[in-house]
Amino acid sequence: MIDDFSRRIFVRRLTFLGGGTVLLGNACKRDEKPDAGAAPVLPEVLTTSHRSFTNAEWLTLCAAVDRMIPRDEDPGALDANVPEFIDRMLQTPELPQIKTNFAPGLAALDRRAHRMFNKGFHEATPAQQDELLAIFKDSPEKSGEARWYEMLTVMTLEGFLGDPNYGGNKGEAGWKLVGFNLVGRNVKGDPKAPYDGSQTLHQLHCGGGKGC
Amino acid sequence: MPNDVVDVCIVGSGAGGAPLALELGKAGFKVVVLEKGAWYRQDEFVHDEILNSRRNFFMPLPWDEPHLWRLGPDQPFTRSNEAWTANCVGGGTVHMSGYFYRLKPVDFRQKTELGAPKGSNVVDWPISYADLAPYYDKAEIELGVSGNAVPHPFLEPRKGNYPLPPLTEHPVAGEIDKAAKSLGWHAIPTARGIISREYRGRGACVYCTLCGSYGCEHGAKSSTLASLIPAAVNTGNVEIRPKCMAVEITVDAKGDAKSVVYLDKDGVRPEQEARVIVSSCTAVESARLLLNSKSSRFPAGLANNNGLVGKNLLFSSFGQSKATFSSKKFEWLESPMPFVNRSVQDFYTMPDERFGFRKGGTLGFMWQHPNPIFAAMGLAGKGERGVFGKALKDKLRAYRDSRILEFEIYGEFLSNDGTSVAVEPSVKDKFGIPVAAITVKRHPMDFAMTKFLVERGEEVLSQLQPDRIDRVGVQGETTILQGGTCRFGKDPATSVLDPDCRAHAVKNLYVVDGSFMPTSGGVPVTLTIAANSFRVADKMIARLKKGV
């Protein structure tokens, strides 16, 4: 056999089911923190507009998702309110590890920006920001940096292309970009039917039993 | 906290558990079905990709309820959600795509007709296609299957056509027909567990396109949730208990199965006694349940006195390629109809060893699933081949302006000593129950076979003149299609279950999910599991009526 395990495909299975498995599972089951230690002290300020991040983390997050999906002739991640989506999603109780790991990754990105360019990530030029993100993206597969980048990709794309009721995909900007215009995204084909995905996720987490 | 004794307690409400519950209820027996997942209403099925495909609406999260997974006994285990199917009333039939094929007569006599490849554990089934055929008819009627059984050289014997006419097809189906014919092959209609017309009070398919991975809010998908479960409950004899996780099956002093101990949604740990106990919670989870049911009579797990529970695990061999068309290229691309419903079975078996295998499988053609996050994750890639920024946006726009036709392989998965399920006592799920540990060692012939089938599929795609064809791979396995961990057979030394799917070693214990299957078949096995459960129901009812 020429083929061996190292060349195996890992995209198994999902068209049979349909649209892919819980990709998030792979991104957030690890708990290593990227580049832990030697962290500069960040101001621990939480505002009412963002509940999962300090102000410094928020600035880094907004700048990072803006480079992931920048605005050009079509709307980008900031136009679609992706940071708002991530902030809200990290408040859901079912993703404790994402919540634990995501913010330290932002801090690590910011530290790297200070080391390389003597300024915060959000103050760097777009080219510098891209260079920093590429370093994280191209880090060894099991490194904290690569895993955090994967988490950033997952959260950005969920926020850009997920149901708008979670706070992202504002004006269905993401759906328009990829041409997703299927009728009946909600119950019985009524796109205006009331629906609260966050509440549904919460009920999944608590199991619906006593104390839910 | 014991409940009243019932006639039959069934663990699991999917393709295996539900037919049995329905038939027992109709025959007047009292049945309790324990289902670990929720009992969703139709209006809870929402077209929300994040909820359905990316969280724990259907599948458990790997840190709550992992399956340990490794490729070969020398590899470390990783925590995974591989080999789970939907955890809810209806099980995997709720989020399935519903490709409802029958096995073929050769699948029941594979060793005799095609031989057992060296290093495999291929055996003949203890029953024949003729034994199962009437129950295929019954399953198709009870669940509701739409299709058109056109004559072709590989058509399995069947009495008549499907109970419902075929779903409206996308015009690409006709293009595939022409392409296959030009190659000397046969593109045949794929039957679907989706109803094309109103049927028994269920609404017809509305062609919403979000089908696989989603529950159907119209009841058009022929899940057991939409079809058999309501009928079973209507008998007045069947109680479904959702959010009840089976922990173990106990035995009495004689070694007969006595009760199922389970955890309910409030964390209470009741016990359900029954005259007959049935496990039907997937091949992986049924093996786990039996292996976790240790007693002085069965110290290695219930019905595992010969050490075969969990052995000979089967999945379906997977391979895939995708053809991308710019959306303006052909007029027929503009149709929004979701269903391609074409299969090629010309390579289900091979006449000789020339290409390195005798038993092949099925190619199923379909449009790529429209889930946008799923598509974008694939386009973003990862590592040094991954992209972001303008490069990613350009890919997203190109995706918008194209259509992607794909096929996937449902190929024979050769059973072997290296592919099995065990339980790992040191790793427990959120309920505190030791988890299933899955080791997969693929037989090299599987890969040769899948590669051959993928190449044939690419020939079909090429005939359609796409802009490009990308091979996804030839070495995968579809783990939601599973079987084999309690294979049935006549010899108690070499099988766990008898030909009626009753444990050789425990006369009132049955397993009716895919576990009984000694070979995987070259098609998705959902319909076969349901048909077999209807068959077992007849056997079990005859015994219960005689008081044994």
C-alpha cells in the first residue's frame, strides 16, 4: 500500500448526514493556552457593550475579525457584527473551554504585535496585522497559536454566516455574500417566526431537568 | 426505585427500536422505550445551522460524552464525537438524509459467493435476502419511502414499486443518466425516506433543501419520530421515556436479563424491569451498554462470555469527489430543486480479482449540502494552505457563483480483528459512565475498492463538463453508518446473537440496531436495520405469546 495513516483524510463523513459535524468540537476540546505566561497586565475593564472581553481584548478582536473578512466591495465581518456574535456566544454556558481559551489568545496576539511592531494589534497596519495572523495560522498544528487561530476562524465564520438571531450576520450580509437565499430558514418557512437560538442552546446545556 | 414490570424494555428509539416498539404495542404487549435524548416537536426543527450542525442539539459534545477514537492499536486515543448519531427520540433517522437502499442477495452470502479476503472476518449471514424481503416491503410502507424501482441488472428482487412516487428530481439527474449510459453503466433512481405526497397524516416534502443534518418541521422525512413512534404510542401500550440514559442491564440469579438501570433527566436512578430487554442504541453504544453491564454471571459484560461483544465493528467505506460548475454554464444548473437521487451500482460486485477487490459498493450523487458555515470552513482551510482576508472572500464569492455536484461512496467495510469497540473505565462521560473506546484498523482492500469507485464516479462527473473536479479522498469511513459489534449467527462460539437477534447466552436479551450485521453491505443500512427489526418483532411476539 502506498497510502498510510498519515495521508488519511479526516473529512469523514458528513455529506451523508448533510452539512458537516460539530466542527467546533475539534476546535475547542483542547485546553492549552497559547503563549501563556509573561503577559503584560491588561486593564480588566468590562463594559456593557461587550460582556466576554476587556476593552483591550475587544479592540484586538475587532481588528482581527476585520482582517479575517475585510470590507471591500462587499460587507465584511465588522459590517456583519461578528464581534457582537462572538461576545454573545462566549456567554453561552456550553462553551466553557472556548471562553477560557479565546481571550488569552487575543492577549497573545496583542503581545506579539508589541514585540514585533512596538504597538498594539489594533494599532498595527493592515499588512502588519495580516503578518501576525499568518504567524498564528501557520504555527505547528498542535500549538496553542494554531488552535486559537482555528477557533478565531470558526467563531468568525459562525458570526458571519450563522442565523442573525445570534447577533451576527447583520442584514444577512454573510448569506448574501455566499448566495445562501433558501426559503424557509425558520419554522414552517416563515422567516419572521420568533426564534431565539441562544435560549435553545441554554436549554440544551441545562438538560431541561430540575434547575433548568 | 423500581417501576412496574413491563413485557419489553427497549433502549433506543431509532431505526431499530421503533419498529419493534410499534409491533409489540400492536400485539398488546406493554413496552417502555428508554431514549437518552429529548423528544423534539416538529416545530422545534428550525433551519439554524449553528443549532443543528454545530452544537449539541443532536450530537453530544466531545467533552460531555466523548467517544475515544484511534486509527490502529498503536495510536493514542483522542476524544471525539465520531460514531455518534442523533441523540433524540427517533435517533439517527431524525437527522439522516434518508437514502433508503436495500441490501442485495449477495450481501447475505458474501463469503460463499465472493470469498473472505485474507485478514478479514467476512462470513455469510444466517438468514437470506428472501427472509428479509417481506420486511423490507413492510418497512418501506410503514416508514414511507419514495422511489421508482426501474429494472436494471443490479436490482434486488422486490414485489412491486415503492409506496410513494419519486420526489421531483433536479434536471442534472437526466444528465447523469446520459453520462452513465455513455460509459456503459446504469444511473438508477435513489429511493428516499422522504414522502413525496401526503401520507398517513404527514405533510409532503416542501423541497426546502435543508434536509440531512436537520429535523424536518413538516414530518416529511421518514424518521421514526414522524412515522413509527406516534403509531406506537397510539396503541396505548408503548411509553416513550425521553432523557433517560441507560446505565446497565442487570441479570437475575439464573442469568436472565432482569432490568435496565437508567438515569432520568433529574438525575434519579430508577430501574425498569421487563420480561424481555432490547438494546438498540447503535452498534457502538449497544456494545458499550453490554460491556458496562458486568455481573458475577457475566464478568466481562452481558452476553460477552465468548469475548465477541464489540468485535468486528463495521462502518461504511467513504470516498468522495466534487465537481464545480460556474452557475451560468448550463441551463439545467439554474434549477433550484435539491434532489439528484441518482446512484450507480455497476461496481457493487466485481467478477474477478483484477482490480484488487470483489465486493464494492454504491455511488450516490447529490448537490453539496447548502450549509454556509460548513462550506466556508472548507474554503478557509487550515495551516499553511488556509486563507483569510481577501483571498477567503474571493473564495466565498466564487462559491456563490458556482454549483457543486458531488458523489459519495457507500462501500464495503471489511470486518477485521483490529476494528472494535471496548469500554475505557478510566474515562467517564458526564453521567459518570465509562465511555466507548473505538479502534479502527482498515483492511487495505477497502482503500483499493474505494479508490476504484471514486475513479469511476469522477468519470461520470467528467462527462458533465464541470470546470473542475476535486477529489476529497478515498480513505474515509462514514461512522454514522455502523454495525457488527454483536454479529448474529448460528454458532454460539462465533457470534453474539442467534439468527433472531436474541443473545445466545441470555435468552431474553435482544439487540436490534446495526450490531447484528456480520458484513457492512455496500449501501447505507438504515432501511435494513428497520426491516430487520420488523422481522425480529415477529419472532419475539411468537415467543412472548408462547410465554417463553
